[in-house]
Amino acid sequence: MRILFFDIEVFPNYFLLVVYDPYEKKYNTFQLWEIDNVVVSNDIFKLLKFLKDEKDTYFCGYNSLGYDMQILTEIVNKNLISITKIKEFNDSLIESEWPIYREEQLCNKTLDLMLVNNYGPRSAKSTSLKKLEFNLRKKKIQDLPYHFNDILTKEDQINEVIKYCKYDVEVTKDIFSLSKELINMRIEFGNLNNIDLLNSTEPDIAKKYMLKLLSQKLNKSEFEIKKLKTYNNKLTVKDLILDYIKNYKFKNKEFLDLLNFYNYLELYPTVKSAINSDIKIITLKNKIEYSFNFINNKFVFGAGGGHSCQDPGIFESNDEYIIIDSDVSALYPSLAIENEFYPAHLGISYCEILKENVERRKQYSKKEFPLINNSIKVSNNSSYGMSNSEYSFFYDAAYTLKTCVAGMLTLSMLIDMCVDEIKDFTLLQFNTDGVTVKIKKKDEYHYFNIIQKLENISKLVFEHVYYKKMVIMNVNNYIAIDINNNVKTKGIFEDYEDTIKQGAYHKDTSAMIIPKALKAYYINNIPVEDTINNENSIYEFCYGNKGSSSYKWMLTKYNPDNGISKSELFDSRFVRYFAGGTDTLSQFWIKGARNGSIQAVQAQTPITLLMNVPKEDILDLDRHGNHKPRVNASGEIIYRYPTLNRDWYINECNKIISNINNKI
């Protein structure tokens, strides 16, 4: 599989393609440049020959399937030698909701890293290339030096654009290196099932794989199945509740009221269909929400599941108490298999496929075939998630709702039993597929008897982990340390190392010194001041903020010598800065309801903009990597970033610690 890396830039009078050849380690550039309708440079014919010669090569880019290769295909198909025509197509492509050319219509093969990582604009993980530069801690956060509608008339301008484009290609190469496992998974799983998955997002992998299985099982074409959906004229929720839940007698009024809420709930179509304007559909969002306070927890139940959590605090196992985390294994497919839940239009064949996939996974162990094993698991889980989307052939709101309600009420049964039968019972957390509890050691056997009882009733299987310590802010922000000293972090406690281990490069990696210091404090009893004052990487302190077409950035520089502040507006798709200094960063709104208003980005303290990092270290390190700061004649440490306000980060940590420690 031969791979080249590429990127395109288009201006009203200038087109540029930069291609990096990793085999010869060189860049190739192709340009079309006109000034006042006079051609200055024209590499189009050279480009056409190049693309023809590389017919079997994969051109690797970021958003290349939806943009870059679309441009090249239009040039090839229309034999475009006019920059005006290229720019017109470029603008129409950007305005279009969907790509103009389907993948099989493109002039050359492409590998789109945005899709491979599921970072596209319609994804919950949507991430720009500029944000990835920040998250990958590149020395430069480099933006296009000119607006895409600017006319370029100077050689220096062209050189700047080429330099910028090459830098984007460098970042693309970095992302490719980090995406190899995801790429290999698509190749391996695709070859196994004879499906092209190379540029598929994770949900698309599940769609294509399940579509093929359904086609075989139902003896229908994939085209026919894609059109299948179930529209419900009415949902009477009590008819969707499982018999073992109906027959269970809740001991606690709060859960009995919850069951009654569902028993009396009826839903009707109220939202216009996105596919057929002549009909309305039933929406689950904001329609089935229910909440209450019970056993020092606020319980919230909704269309996406349920959750609750203890107030902030530190919870530890000891000689008297233990902490157990109990999760249902593969909750959603298990509910479907055991109770014959399925989208009405797919019938029992859907459940049969889920069950066959469970057996198929056993043939590909996690150890020997991790990519295939995970792909089958994801496909089973994703089909439930897609059942709430009208664009999916799994769509059936009744199936979505009965599965979600079954999961929430089954876990409610577990909590109800524990509260009723275990005197000293503390629920630390609850979500749709599991609970974390703190009980006395003497009640451990009783607890697992309750679990066994529920497993026998529901046919679900629980998995358990023992924690020795939990630090909880809320259900989305906590540290959990198991008895083998494995650390699980979530939310504000996830530091940069955690993010990299997860491969979660889409997440916000701003001010990672804060979770790093919090982890050191709660796990190793290291004062946050020690972690923050001894940190020598400026990246740990940096914040990142994505730009928008609705506002311009406004940097206000304060001159302490004369007491005068001067503000400048500038465009940037992403900014990087740290707390400390004399400048302030704001958003000056130029569109929408806030047009003309100014909104501070960092209201509590001045900042220092840091788009380029000339030196990685704040403090000097010796050749062994040990901290050895430079000092002046008076013995005072010379900081590379003297404006960095370390106290601000310390205070941010202390706010969180105070919130947690004062509510034990």
C-alpha cells in the first residue's frame, strides 16, 4: 500500500497542491497562479500526469475525502486550467452539505484521517487540524497567513502559503503515525468480511458490517434494507416494560414512583421528519426525563440513560469497608438477545445476528486478534445507538426506548434490593449499566447474592472491580484506584498522559498541569504546589481555544511603562496561551445576536499568547534530563517564561480540592 501525504490551498488567483513522498523524503508542489488574468505559473498538466502515474497510490490527508480529493477530481474530470473555475468549485464544495463526488468516483484513492478517527463535523468528536496541532503539542500553531479570498500578488506571499501547506502535511504525517492501529483495524476487519472500510468512521463500520449480515439473513439486498425503518404512531411505555420488572415489588417509594412514571407515559409524533416532510416522528429527547433525591444521591433518568452520584468526597476501603464497582457486560446487546428486543422491521433476525456476533467474537480472542474482536463488539453496541437516528436502517424509537428503560429499571431493582437488605449501604455512583457501592466487608457475600438473584431474573451478567479509593467530584469527574493500583480517571482528573493512552486526541488538553497536580495530590499525597512549581514543560500550562467565523480575536496589550493598553483584532482558527502576563484575550463578535459585543476568554487573570514555542522547557535541564535551573548573579532562578502565573494554576487546583475535601 503506497501512501503519499498531501494538502491543498485555493485562493481566487492561486491554487496549490503539496505532496510529500515518504519514500524519497521530498516534497512536490503543483501550482496555478494568475495575476490580472496573466498566468504566472501553471503546473496543471504536470499535475494531471502525476495523478495518472500514481493511480494505485493512496493520497493521505485530513478531510481529503470531503475536500482535497474532490478538488483534484474536478480538475481531472473537467480538465480545469482556470483558477477561476477551480475557485468556483472550491466555494460550491464548501457550501455543499455533502461531497460532490462519491468515493468510488474520485480520480485517485485517498485515505482520510479525519474519518478514520471519527473527527468529522457531524461527530461528537469533531476536531480540526489546528486543534490537533495544539493537542499534539506542536511547537507552532500555524494558521493560513492570508484569508482564503485574498488576492496573492507577491512571491513572498506564495512562499508563505507553501510553507504553511507543508506544515499541515507534516501534522498529517504525525496523525497518520498515531492512527496506524485504526487503519489496520479497518483493513483487517474489512478484508475478513469483504467490505471496504478504509475511510469509515466507527459507526459506519458497524453499519456496513451489520448491513451485510442482515442482507444475508433476510435474503434482501443491502439497498432494500437501507430503506427500512419503523415509524411509531404512539408509544405506550408500560407496554414496553419487561415482565420481570413489572412483577418486581419495589420496596422504596422513589423507585415505585419512577415505575409509575413510565407506566403512565405515552408518546406521540411531534417533530417533523428529517427525511419525509409529510410525517412527524416521536422524539425521545426531553420527553422521558425524571429525577429525584434518594440515599444522598440525585437520580436522573432520561432518553440516553440514567445516572446518579454521591456529593463530592473521598471514599476509601479499609478493614471494615470495601468499594465494589459492578457493571453489566454488554448491556444493550444482552438485553436484545435475552428478551428478543429488535427494530420491528428487522424482526428476530436482528437478535440472531447479535447472538452470532457474540459467538464470533470468541473465535477472535482479544490477545491474538484485538482489532477484529473489538470491531465485532463495537458493531453490536453501535446498532442500539443508531436505532434512535432516523437516518439509520435500525431506526425504531420503540426499540430504543424499551432497551433504555429496561436497563435503567433493572439497575434500579439492584439498588432497591441493596437499600432494603443491606443496612450500611452507600451508593457512590450509578449509571445505566452499572453501580459503584461501598459496603461493610461482612455484607460482601450478601451483596453478591443480590447480584446473583438479579442475574437469574434478568439473564444479564455483571463484572466486578474492587476499588481501594475513589475521589469523586461528580459522575463525570473522578479518580478510581483499584486494589491492584490501576488508576482510572475521568473528566477534570484526566491528565495528558491519560489522554494519550486512550488515543483521545480530540479531547480538550488545556491546562493539563491541573489534573496532573490533582492526581499527584490524591494518589501520592504530593502538594499541588510541588507539582506545579517543579513542572518544566510550558505545554502543561497552555490553554487552547478554537476560533469561529462569528468573531475575531482581540488581543489587548498593556504597557506597564506608560499605563496604556492597545487592542488589536486578528483572525486565527486556534489560539494557544497561558495564564500570566499583562495581556488579555477577548472575542469581538461580528455576527449573530452578540454582534459588536466583547467577551473575555480568560476573565480571572491576564494571559500571554503563545502561538509559537521557541523553547520547550521553562527551566533548564542538564544532559541527563534532571532539573538544573539557570541562576543569575544573585542566585535567583532565571525562568524562560517569567510571566507564567503558577499561583493561578495552584489556586484552580485548590478550588477543586476544597470542593471535594470539605464534603467528605
